[in-house]
Amino acid sequence: GQFCLDHKLRTVAAYFPIAGEPDIREFLNWALDNQVRILLPVVAGESLNWVHFDGKTEFGELGFDEGTGKPAPLSSADAAFVPALAVDYSGNRLGKGKGYYDKALAGSKIKTIAVVFDEEILMQIPAEPHDKKVSAAISASKLLWFNR
């Protein structure tokens, strides 16, 4: 939450956590209570649509909870908090391999912050030239900025 206040973020894209991902539900509740608008992804086939989170969830296409709300363009977000399996000190992000976030963020100027566990911040991970680097990584104990 302090990150949003420090950087004057009024609208952020985030995610509703599933098993194995950092649990950011406390942050989502904080944001709703502090008038920070949250955009959450909804899986639609091979891509993500975004909704202005209303605080409720429903079972999504892939069998896990997704946020509900009115459709909203990702471009209206000041920053995007995205889950990652790992991130390295060059800003490379390892996702789950489906490329949902890479596709959604392609061509966008939104600052992207990978949300990871402390042990998922690694010296180096494999990356392809088309992979979009993240602006920062945040964990329970660290905030790292890359390519500022």
C-alpha cells in the first residue's frame, strides 16, 4: 500500500492470487479501502481482459477465482503488479509460460512490477529477446528497481 502512496498511483492493475503466487489479497483490500482503483485480469481464451475490481470474485474460465466488475482498459492503469515465478537483477521475469501478461503488456508504457517471494529473486534467468522486462520487483522484504 505504501508503494501506491509514495508513487501517487491512483489506478493499478494487479491479480487475484492463486495457489503458489504471493498472496496480495490484503493489498487489494487496502486499495479498495483507500480509493485506489484496481484493475484485475479475466481470462478470455488466449488473452486477458481487465475489469475495474468491485471487491467480488467468481469462478473463471480456467477454474480459479477472478475479480468481477465493469470492463476497463489496461491502459488506464498507472502501474501493473504481475505475478512471477522468478525475476532477475536485469528485470527479466519468468512467468508460467502462457504469455498472458506479456501479450497484455506488449507495446504498453505501464510500469510493471513483478510480485515474487524473496527466494524468487535470482541473479539471472533465461530470457528471449521478445520478453518484456519488468520495471521493478517487490517481495515481502525488498523493492528492486530496474532500467529506471
